[in-house]
Amino acid sequence: MLNKKIAELINDQVNKEFYSAYLYLDFANFCDDEGLDGFANWYEVQAQEERDHAMMFRNYLKDNGVKVTLEAIAKPDKKLTKVMDALQAGLEHERYVTSLINNIYHEAFAEKDYKTMQFLDWFIKEQLEEEKNADDLIKKMNTFGSDARGLYLLNQELAARVYTAPSTNK
Ligand code: MG
């Protein structure tokens, strides 16, 4: 049994995570168009992870006997004219997602819903990683991406990112 408000927030989060996947796929498309296939790969992997997050929230609702309502996924709306726009929009987006998860945690705490707090612990740690990864990308781009050779090598590094299913043992 879940409190109605918490169930609604988690149902919203299913949609937000699918939107995140959509947003990162949009970034991947942009990077591909720019000839940066390694950056595109990095965002494709990111999009897969976001779909996993959506499924984890969806499964949590199902495990608690809550009916899941899938809403329309918003169109990615970030204006991208250079790759740095995607990197910065990614960091901004992850900070927003952290605020959403913190808000659900806050409600769970207020309701003494320890089960949901424990479920959210994984996402609290995940958001630390997501923000760090997004910030690291910006730093690397600032340090190495300003000349063609550096950008080429950074693109190669990002091409090596491989998708792995999320471990729930954080
Ligand atoms: Mg996520």
C-alpha cells in the first residue's frame, strides 16, 4: 500500500525518466549530425539507462499493487547549436531530476514511508553519479575539446562507453 500522493509522484517520475531517455536520444541524434559518433554513443547509453530508471519506478508501483498510468512524453525542447549546449543541458537536466527525486524522498519521509525511502536510496546515489558524469563531460570538453585533435580523442573515449544493466546493489 502506498500513500496516494507518493504513488502519484512516482507515477510522474516514470514519465520524467522516459522523457530523460527521449532527451538523451535527441542529444545523440544531434551529436551524430555533428559527426561526433562517440558523443552520440555516450548519449545512447545514457538513454538506455533512463529507460531502466523508468522501469524501476514502474515496477515499484506494480510491486505495491498500484495501477500505473502512462502519460504522453513531452517533445525534447533543448535548443542545440553546438555540442557544449547538449553537455550543459544534460547537467541542468540531471540537477532537475535530483530535485524531483529529493521531493519524493521528502514526501516519503513526511509520511514515515520507510519502504519508499529505502527504494529511493538507489536513486539518490545514482543522481550523485549522474551529476558528476555530466559535470566531468563539461570539464573534459573545456580542457580537451577546443582543438580538433583533442576533440577527436575525446570522441574516441566516449565511443567506448558500454551499456550495462543497473546494479541494484548501490
Ligand atoms: Mg534517471
